[in-house]
Amino acid sequence: MITQPERREIAIYSREELCGGYFILWIWDEELSKKSFPGQFFEIRAHASLHDAWDSQHLPKLFKPISVYDNSGGRIGFFIKNVGPGTSALARLKAGDMLELIGPLGNGFPIVQGRRVMLLSGGIGYPPLWYLQKELIKHNLIFWLHGGACQEDVFPCDEMWTLDGSMGKKGMVTQGMAELIEAKKIDLIYSCGPISMLKASAQIAQQFGIEHYASLEAYMACGIGVCHGCVVPVGRVDNWDYLRVCKEGPVFNAADVLWSKI
Ligand SMILES: Cc1cc2nc3c(=O)[nH]c(=O)nc-3n(C[C@H](O)[C@H](O)[C@H](O)COP(=O)(O)OP(=O)(O)OC[C@H]3O[C@@H](n4cnc5c(N)ncnc54)[C@H](O)[C@@H]3O)c2cc1C
Ligand code: FES
């Protein structure tokens, strides 16, 4: 159920440091917690007053789309990788600092029962699937494949892949899909990660005729449906249109996305 997004200022409740530039920010808000579902995201930034204090660093006051990583009884987590100016400002935050948020945003993943599910994540596509598996695990059989560039990019799952072979199997995570689809009799796939991974997984899901929902990572300007900077082509080659990842997505039925035009 999609609810009206809200704009809030909330103090960070706690922060966890991981390796490889990853960190988790936890907030506490029972109302937002009740309104947020797996696959949805928030536009977040360090509070403007902190940016003013950091002015000498020239960090831009940008909101950034960050998925709901965990959500339970009021405690909401954001699992973030420091990759550029926006996430580097978030990386400076500690418990007690103020965060500005807009959300929850986006449509989220469909929640199912009685299915044999493959979760497929790449890099920073991991966080939304963590929350999703918590919602699915009681009523579905789940098998999770996750891939990253190196060992710092892999997190708990059933099968790990790294490009450099430093942990798990060596190669692209999509290389593991076909064998597991057959072995585990997978009948539904959820994916989140880089576009190249989503494209490859959409092809494999199509070959096997498996329902597949993909959460797309588009570069977002406004994040709230106004600028149309995040659109993706959806439809058939002879009849397609652009839809906004931040509004109609980020989760799409992969069979509807016109991957050849992305
Ligand atoms: C719906 C959604 C949910 C997201 N959830 C999370 C999350 O839970 N945790 C998290 O860490 N990140 C998440 N992201 C990605 C995050 O919002 C981006 O990495 C963000 O742009 C980083 O901002 P920045 O200012 O730090 O770096 P930027 O200056 O924006 O980017 C730094 C580098 O990363 C590249 N880059 C940034 N975003 C993308 C992208 N979407 N696709 C390809 N290349 C990109 C840029 O080209 C540049 O090279 C999500 C993105 C979307 C759309
Ligand atoms: S980011 Fe502006 S419409 Fe999606």
C-alpha cells in the first residue's frame, strides 16, 4: 500500500560502521515505520544546518535516494555506500545528528506466498532485498545470490560472487542463475543492482519463463516525480513510453522494461 510521502527532520539513533566504505544509519519513527514497505526508499540528506557548519568542505546539500534496508517496530535502517559527495556527507553523520528525509517513496516489491524465490543483488542493490527477505521468509522458499566487485562488497546471503574471486565464486553473479533456477525450481525472481546485472538477469528469467521484479537504480534529481530525470522505457518495441523510476518504480516487472533502449 503506497502512502503519502512526508518530509521530516529526525535525529540519528545509532550508526554502524562496516568495511569498504559501507555504514548503516538507524532512525526511530513509528509512523514512518508503519508506512514503509520493502522496495521503497527515502530521499535523505544531512540536515542543512550541518552543511552550513561544514561549508568549508563545499559538500552539496543534495538529497539522495536510499532504500529502506530494515524496518521493524519503529526502527528504520539505511545501509549506505560512500561513493560521492551526497553519500560522503551522510558518512560524516553520527548518533544524535539530524537527518532530513522525504518518504517513503516509490512502489515497493509485491509480497507473495508459497513461491520458490530467487533474490539477486549486486553491490548496493543488497539493502532493499534484506528487508524484502524478512517479509517473505515465513511463507516462501528463498535462495539469495549476491555479487560484488570484491570481498568488501559481499554480505550475508546463500551464494556469494566476486569479480576478483576474493570471496565466494569468481565472476558475475548472473553466471550462477541458470543452474540454481533449475536446481531449486525457482518460480519468481526479485533483483536489485546495476543495470547491466538487471539486463542480464531479465534475459535469463525470460528464457526460463519466470516472473521477475527488478528494482532499478536510476540517477535521480528530484526523487519525487517532478523533473522526469529518472525515466526508463517501458512497453513493447512498437508501443512504449517512459515511466519515472522514482514514482512508478523503482520496482518494475522486468518483462515490461525495454532493456534494449536503456
Ligand atoms: C531507488 C534507489 C535506491 C537506492 N538505495 C541505495 C541504498 O540503499 N544505499 C546506497 O548506498 N545507495 C543507494 N542508491 C544509490 C545512491 O542513491 C547513489 O549511489 C547516489 O547517487 C550517490 O550519491 P553521491 O552524491 O554520493 O554520489 P554521485 O556523485 O551521485 O555518484 C558517485 C559515482 O557513482 C555513480 N552513480 C551514482 N548513482 C548511480 C546510479 N544510480 N547508477 C549508476 N551509477 C551511479 C556516478 O556516476 C558517480 O561515478 C539508491 C538509488 C536509487 C535510485
Ligand atoms: S527523479 Fe525527478 S522525476 Fe524521478
